[in-house]
Amino acid sequence: MTRLSGKRTLITGGTSGIGFETAKQFLNEGARVIVTGNNPDSIEKAKSEFGSEVVVLKADSASVEAQQALANSVKDHYGQLDVAFLNAGISVWQPIENWTEEAFDRSFAVNVKGPYFLVQALLPVFANPASVVLNTSVNAHVGVANSTVYGATKAAFLNLSKTLSAELFPRGVRVNAVSPGPVATPLYDKLGIPDAYREQVDKDIVAGIPLGRFGSPAEVAKAVVYLASDESAWTIGSEIVVDGGRTLNI
């Protein structure tokens, strides 16, 4: 029996990486799926791979206006929404002296402000009950050099799983979080690490993971499926850490 049969779902940042894999698993579980992306190449690739099964929309996660437009599109397509996986995000790592106000604001806009106002825009669209899953990060918990801004955005986003739960539960909306450790995705590829140092950086990261490898998008997606499904009906304001034991080494 499929766990998401007939559920109307939205996945932001669903044209690559964890979002793309989650969309595939949602489909396998019987869900109807809308995904968003902002990169023209990944959007076209997603359209090609998903075909007519999935609605693929362009949306800038940093734009509050775009979040309202997205909510309107979801309402027009579904009427109501059962599941939202807020996955879109950027990961910029650099020393504190390299940060500019513009870059700082961009990271918070994509990782915190946009998703927050998407939830606001979706309030009239959410079914009762509904499930919202936030994709945060173990960097909300660990202190890693050069991750100051990224870690701060993820800590803020993780906190929303609790504060929004307290506010939205009376409306029938459950909010939970999944926090991946290092996962082999295009997001990781965009960290800006020079190729000459990439192999060593990979080794250093893996050395801090007890399971001795990077995670896969599929492993994170399985946790999202659980939080999206009715199996987690008694799970509210919680966090599932999927990190191969990374946080054991804090």
C-alpha cells in the first residue's frame, strides 16, 4: 500500500539533488507532485525525466513575490495542498572576512525568508490535516570553519519547525524538519572548492563521518516520505537527523 496515495504535494528545489530524489519517491508512494526550480537547465532536465507526471515550475526562492505566485499556482492546480517539502536552498562557505552584506542577505533570503513567506502564502491552501517538512542541516548544530552564515540560516530554519508547529498545529498543519549531514548533491558541488583541493576536502569530510562515506539523496528522501505520510501523524515539531553519525563527533 502506498503511503502518500492521492496526496497533493509541493517540493521546492525539486529539480535536482535531494528534492529531485524526493519527488521520485513521492511518485512511487502514489503522490501527485509539483516541483520548483530556478536553474533553466535543471528545470528542462526535470521536465524531460518526469514528463507529464510532475508539474515543474520556475520560482526564485529568495523572492517573496514569487512565493505568493507559487502559492497561487498550487491553489489553481490542486485546490488544496497536503504536503510541502521546503527544500530549496543555497550553501555558501567562506571566511568571515570575505562576506559582504549583499551575499549575507542573499543566503538568508533563499534559506529563510523565502520559505517563511511561502508558508504564509500557503496558509489558505493547506488542507486539514497537512504536513510541512523543512530541509535543514546538521550545520545547525555543529561548528565548522567558514560555515558561519550557512549554519546560521539553517539554525534559524530549524527553529521554525518548532515555532511554526506551535502556531499552525491548531490549523491542522504539522511542521517537522529533516537535517542531512554531508550528502553527494549538486548543492555540495557549488561550494566553490577548487578542484585541486577537492579530493583532500572530501577525505577530511568523510573522516568526520562514522559510517565513512557521504550520504545519498535517496537516504534523506526516505525520511521526508515518513514525515510527509500519515505514519508520522503524532510527530510534530521534530527533527530527523540523517548524517551517518556526523553529529556524534561534535
